[in-house]
Amino acid sequence: MTINCNGKLISLETPKIMGILNLTPDSFYDGGSYKNEQEILQQTEKMLADGAFCIDVGAYSSRPNAKDVSTKEELQRLMPVIELLQKEFPDIILSIDTFRSEIARKAIDNGAAIINDISGGSLDELMMKTVGELKVPYILMHMRGTPKTMQSLTQYDDLLQDMIYYFSNKVTEARSFGIHDIILDPGFGFAKTTSQNFELLKNLSLLNMLELPVLAGLSRKSMVYKTLEISANEALNGTSVLNTLALQQGAKLLRVHDVKEAKECIDLVAQL
């Protein structure tokens, strides 16, 4: 099980870590944390040193009820950072967290390697066509609606069955556009209640029937801190517990804010 990132074949037989770098001022946990080049470089260097295989850069907050950001503003936030990181870390693998095909194309043309689309192509009809033309790995997430509306769209006849049907159709569509490397993200917290998130985690291994790598994005999310009645700042221990459970269910990628602790989860689970 491998993905091709700018000519580098990355094996996912051993789970890998994506480090999160949010460039937005309003993300739920680290919004506004990295305000200048030095802070961005320091955080990126730390995540790479701690074991991240790639850095997932986002310039559009997807937290519930997040404000809309124009394409122009997303580009203004994103492109200088892509240039900065590649200059400082020439071998870096960058994943771009965007649902816009225009952003995807410009980011890949400027050296990024992966597109991470929270909408699975649902918010931009040109996204899958664009990714197919760019020949890059595509992270395809399950979500309903938009970040503004998703919390009102949590009614399912059968959550896991509906998700498998969704992914089956989306994968077929992606293949039709020539997308070869596909990663499935079940979208914890996106159009799902807390109880649905735990149901999904409990049954995450069912997604393995699609024979594609599964990404778990659980880092410091509300299913952790609301359940424990703490804040996102206090949710690292709970995140590690849920990451461990996801690994035991077959997750091949962990998308996290805290790379060192996620790497420890992977190393310990590997001994079982």
C-alpha cells in the first residue's frame, strides 16, 4: 500500500503521521498560533523532527460555523507559506487542505504533493477532474453540507452503511477522472454528533473493505474534550487514546497537531 508524492513512493504498511499547520485565525485549537515566518518554520521543523511524513497546510477553517474565506484570501495565506517551507525544507512533502480546484492546482504547480479535500469533490465540481490531471494523491473525506451547515445534517438511516455507500460512489467517480492514489477520511466531527463519532470509531475497520488507506483525524476534537468536560488545550491525552483505538481498527494515517505523541502511539501499537 503506497502513495506517490512528487515521485517518492511512500509506504503505508506502517502507519504515517500528517502534521497539521493551520494558517487560519479561527481554527478550533491552534487558530492564529503561527503569525510569522519564524513561528511557522519552528512548528514545521518540530513536526518533521518528531516524525511527520508530511505537513498538511490549511488556509480555510473547517470548524463548525466557520466564516467563509474568499479564494483570493486563501491563496494569499497559503502560497507564501508553500514557498517558505520548500525553501527551508527542500525535501518536505506538503498536503494542501482545500476544497477548491483553483487552490489545488496552484499549490501543486508550486510544489505541493497531496490534496486533502474535506468535501470529497462536493463543493467544487472541478476538483476531481483537476486532481486527476495533476496526478497526485487525493484525501477524500466524508461530510454533508458545508462547515456552516454540517452540524444540522446528522440524520442517518445507518451511519456506517451510508458512509460505505458514499465512499463507494466517490471512489468510482475519482477513478473515472484518473485519480490513482486515494485515501479515505471518515470525517470525525463533520456532520456527525459525538455519539456518532464514537460509533464510527468503534466500527472504523469496516471501511477497510474498500481496500484503501484510511486516515483518522481525531486530534483534540470536540468528541474528546466535550466527553471529558475539558478544553481542546487539555485534550492531548484523550487524543492519544483515540488515535490508539483508530490504529487498532486499521487506520494508516493519523492527522494530528501533536506529532511526537502520535508517533509513540504508532510505535507501541506496532508491538502488539
